[in-house]
Amino acid sequence: GDGALVKPAIRWGSAVVLRPVQIVVYWLSGLVPRDPRRWALGCWSGRRFGDNAGAVFLEASTRPRSNLEVAWITRDRSIRDQLRAVGHRAHLAWSPGGIWWTVRSGVFVYDSLSKDVNYWLSRRARLVLLRHGVGVKKIERAIDAQDHRLWKLFHGSGVQRAMWRFALPSHCPVPDLVMSCSPTHASQAPWFFGVDHERVRVTGSPRLDRLATEGPEDRTAIPTVGRAIPTNGPLFLYVPTFREGMTRQRFQWDVLQEAAASAGVTIAVKLHYIDAERGVLGLDSLATLPNLRMIDPHVDLVEIYPHCDGMISDFSSCPFDFVLLDRPVLYYVPDEASFSDSRPLIYELEDVAVGPLCRDGDELETALAAAVSVDFGVPHEKYVALRERFHTYPQGGAAERVIDEIVEEFV
């Protein structure tokens, strides 16, 4: 609906009005002496707690180093309060304490962009990019679809680059250090982020550390929107990635319900945070379908993985994580051609898929029934090959390695 266009319009309006002031603040932030032993961490533009930055923060907070001080920077008051309640240091991004901590921090640690912490207070801080994980989509400087805003920012005409730099300034700085999951993953960083290869470290993905040690617990503890997840029977996780554009998505809930009912499984739907934020069409019908449940979109996915017997995904990075659990992955890609046109892929999906590619409901129903009928299958050589290619450290310990690398480089 047209409502999906309101937020981008507001952001553009705010940018035009506030940019001159923000630019002054950015330059002034570089005048304050920064302490390399003080770190500011954040993720998802300050609106969530989790992912790799969250895992590194918890490691540094619960196993403190004598020469480090860390704080979580957020725009969400409830996140700040929850972290403080369990003894962690956290600040609102534009509170007096948050501003002072951020401008004094010598190191910013984040998952995507420096605005995960606070771009406008980042000048002269060391920028450490953790990345969300492995994926099949081209991102940042590697995007070559000429109608995409990031292609215009990095490769367009002079006017386009100037306009989009004004709108998206936090995409422009080159990180001082980038973490990766494997040498293959590391090789993408210069292409994606413009960073020299010697500034890339292979550490593993901190948010996946818990998969090496934690097993499934009570499924009813999984936070859902509406009905709880059944405690018995197979559970598959559906995790579609977001689609480009500002329109609200309409997913094929009836197709998922038919496949789930035929196979005798429950499908837990976890929307991408972007889709959840801008709104998804047809959620009322999902709430009535007996084999589907909706998970709270704010939950960190790694908390859900151990509870699930399998996964249904598409062009998301989630299957690259889930193979660490040796459980089946199915790919439901009815829009494969149109998706790859709007968001070009790094790899052909067939080259990295560890399960069947289902392009319609009948294929999905057949694949899901087969996964269940053979007791969820036995991991085959594709699982092993994908793990070896993208996970140098499947045994965990990535958060500690990340901290050690940053300390060695900057402290």
C-alpha cells in the first residue's frame, strides 16, 4: 500500500532539513580525543540488540578485559533498560551519556554500517565491521543493478553520487578492520567494502558461537505473535529474505500451509526485520492457518535454530548458518528470476544450495514430505563442502577471536 512509502519520504525530508547540522556535528566529533580502550557497539541502526555485535558485547561484558571498556549504544529505551538491569553498560545514542561515550570511543564495532552505533559521532574512530554473515546477494559496492540506490552512490554519475552521498553518508566510510567467517568469505570484503585485503581477519561469526554448545530447550519459550508453537511434531523454520523496493510483501501463506499439513509439520515463520518494519500483507490469514506460527520478528534467529528440525529459506544468509546443525534445508524460490534481476547474486543458487530448490508449491510439498519421511535425512557431501568453504571455525570461539584481533590492532 501507499503507506509503505511514508517512512522513506519522511527520511528524505529530515535529511534535507537536518543535514547541515548533522555534518557540523560529524566534524566536531573528530575533535574530541578518542580512547582506543573504550568501545561503542551497536546493530540494526540502533534499533535491536543481537547479531554479531551483540555476541561480542556480551563476551566483552561478561568476561571483561582489564584494558577494555564497552558500552551498547541504542535508540531504543527498552533495550537500554534491559541491558542495564543485568549489569551491562548501555546508553541511548543521543542522551548526554551516549554522546559522551560515543565521541570518546576509539573503536566502533557494528554489523552493517557505522550508523548502527552513531555515524554522526564517528569521525576519527576506528571502524570494525563484523558483517551479518554469509549470503548469496551482492551488497554495497558490488551491487551492479544500475537502478539500485547503492549503485548510484558508488558508480553513478557525479550528480547521482553527490545526491546519494548526501542521503546515505554512513555507507561511504571504508572500515579499518573487517571480520569474516573463512578465507572465501574474506575475499569478498575488498569488493564489497573497498577495504584492503590485509585489513580483513578470519574469526568466524560470533553470533554462531552458541550453536557449538547449546541444544534445544522448551519450544513454548520461543516468542510468537499469537499462538504458541506445538511441543510435539516436527518444526521447520521459514525465513525469507526481504525484497527490494518499498512496497509491502505478500507471502504465499496458503502454499506453506498446504505443504506443512501434507508433511505433518509446523512451520514457524520468521520475517526479515525490514519486512516486519514496513509491514506485510495477509498476516491476518496466517494467524488462522493451523500449521503456521509467526515468531516475533525482533528475536535473534540464532536463538530459534536449535529448536528446529529443518529450514525453508530462499536467498537469505540463514542456510549458511543452519548447516552447522546438520539439519535439512529446503529453498522455496518461486520468484528466482525476478529477484536476481533486482538484486544480483554472488553465486548461482544451485552452487551453494544444500537442499532442493522448489519453484512452486507442488515442489515444496514434495520436498518437505521427503525431508520428514527419511527422518530429516542424513547430511551429505554438500553440507560438508559448504561448511568447509564458509566456516573455518565451526567449533565456536569467534567472539573472543574478534576481541583479540581488535585489541592487537588498535589497543
